[in-house]
Amino acid sequence: MRISDPQFYQSTISLPDNRNFFVLVGGNNSGKSTILRAIMRSSSDSYLIDVNRTVLEGEGAPQEGYEKDYGAYINQVRSYDDDNKKKPIKVLQDYFNLNDSERQPIRDWYNLFFPNKIYEERKNPLNEASPKLLKINGYSMTKQGSGMRSTLEIFVKLFDPKIRILCIDEPEMGLEPSLQKFLYQAIRAMTSKNKKVVISTHSHNFLDHAFLTNNYITCRNSENKINVERVNNFEVLRHTIYQLLGNSLSDLLLPEKILILEGPSDSRFVTRALELIGKKGFKIHPAGGNGNTSAAINAITQFISVNNDSPYKDKTWVLVDRIKDSPATRLWIRNLGTDKIKILSKNGIEFFYPNRILKKILQLEGTHEQLVNKYLKEEKGNSLLPSKTDLARKVSSELKISDMDDTNNELFKFLKTLP
């Protein structure tokens, strides 16, 4: 399939003939629907299901007048240059105008993918002459929500042998995410050399993860011409998914950003420091403590895979004491990058507590380094000194924003570089 018009498109849009499924994704007014209408107008064996498909009329027995004028209705729809028009097509009539043997596969396919079964029933079950109704869970299709009503036209046209290219504009409309997945599977499984399907969507549930090059990103350039780029790697697909989700991991109830630390003392102090300088969205992850840098390495590799598929590759930072060079450490640094890792020059978070606070709490004399070394040496054997955890708690409660201005404190300098 090729679409070319210098007035509307930046370049020729080519959808490979050896593929049967295509997904167009992009923002509002990026040209997705325009492309679908162009496909429909370019081929007599194509059909477009657009966003006005949710009104169901013509329930019950086939209407002779509708069947007679169906061809004219289709030609009218083909002439539309936008989707802000009420379609004359009656989907329920399209369904009931089919023979029994033609309707049965539609219901079977529907019931294969959706949990709520669809079936036909007489309006008056005791009267064989009464018209048939299409029902789900005891209610007519016309009484279903807009999302479920919208699926009927999709299923009817999927099984129409005269339609070789089926275009579907935003099939996700009105459907909850779990039902979107069922609909995607039903559509995807029907594609074949005799039934190509082109979808435009705002939902990540309709992206093709199995064949990523079936996905195309649409946008408009500065001249308002439509441009289409084929997705060619998982990094682009992942970025597209984040955009569709609002570009926020927190929308999925996941941490926005992760900071790996060694122990609980580090966690308490750094959490307070981040709060003071307004760095939000971080999940602090203590990774073992007591200089156990191997635990930190194991923790980070749970989030950052070797093939860089993790969504946290660009959202994870590490703060640890000095570490030994090893294959695991080199892999860790290679996955994250040196700018994401801060290896402190001193072995102990206590060396980075403000001196004024330490003197006030410990009541010890000496330089800052002497003070910390004396505390670390005597802490476990001196009951008058607070534990490391208690010291972290007391220091954090005394910490002020002015303490963060110490340009010689390498920990504070690192925290200020975080997004």
C-alpha cells in the first residue's frame, strides 16, 4: 500500500505488501485518521470503521430499504474528508442481513476472545415469528456500553470476505484496558493475506509487540504535512509506550526514580537531604549495609538488564562507598554509566554529616575527620554514643537547607545533580 500526495504528506507512505497488520500511533491531529481515509478511498475492497461507530440502530428483522440502499451508503462514507459526520450505516442491520451460516462464525470468534458471551435470542422467546435480538449477558447489544457496542462493527467487517483492507480508527474507545487486550487479540488473529488490518490508536494495548516494525509513528512537520516513521527497535517502542501512558512510571504505581544506597543509615539521611533540596519521586533502596557493595551490585542488576530493556536504565542512580574493581562492578557501571554512580571517597555516611550537627550530638572534640573516626571506633563499645541508625535519625532531624550549601561535601554535590 502506498499513499502519496505532496499537498498532505511529507513523503510517500509505504506499508509493505508482505505484511498484514499495521498500527499507526501518534498524538491528536497527527494525521492517523487522514491516512486511514486515504487508504479507504484508494481501494474499492477497503473499509473504514471510524469513531462514530457506537450508535446501533435497526435492531431485529432485516429492513428491506436499508439493504437496497447499502451500496449508496458505502459510497457516501467513502467521500467523507473527516470523521465528524454521522454514518448512515446500521451495524445491526449489517449483522442481521447475513445468513445464519455467516453470523455464526462472528459469534464464535467473539466468544473465543471475550469473557461475556454473545448470543441471539427472540424478542419473545415463546414466539418464533418475533424478531431476533443480539444479546450479551441477558441484555440487547443496543443496551451495552459504548465500548462494547463499538466492537460489533469490527467483528462484522473482520468476517466480510469483500473487505480485503480493514481500517479501524481508535478501536480502544470506550473499552476498559482488559477488554482492549481481548479485542486486540481478536483482531490480530484474523489478519491474513486476504485480510489486512490497519489500526490507528492512542492505546499501548494495540501496539504490536511481536513484530515491532508493524508499528508506525505519525506526526506533522512545521509545514503541517504528515510524516510517518516505522518503529525499528525496542527502545523506540518503549518510548512510544511511555508517551501513551503519559510518560510517567508513577501512573503504573511504580517508582519514578530509584536511588540505590548501602544501608538504613544512608537511607534516612539521604531521604531528608533530598527532601530539603526538593528532589521528588525517588524510591530509596537500601542494598545491604556494612560496606556490602556486592549486595548493591546485585540490587541494581535486578533493574538494569544486560540488553538495556529495563525502563529504569535512565532512572536509576547509585551512591556507595569505595568499591573494588571486578567483572560484576564493570558490568554494573557499563549498564548505568559513570554519571549515574557516585562512589564516595570515605567509607561511611557519617563523614558527610555536617560538622556542627555532629559536635552538638556527640559532644566530642577534634576536627571533623577525627570526630567521625573516634565515633566509628567507639560506637559499638560505648553505651553513651548513639548507634549508627540513631545518629542518622538525630542528624536528619537537625539538618537544614543551609547545610546543603557546603561545596566541600561531595555527597551533597552529587544529590544536587539529580533530576
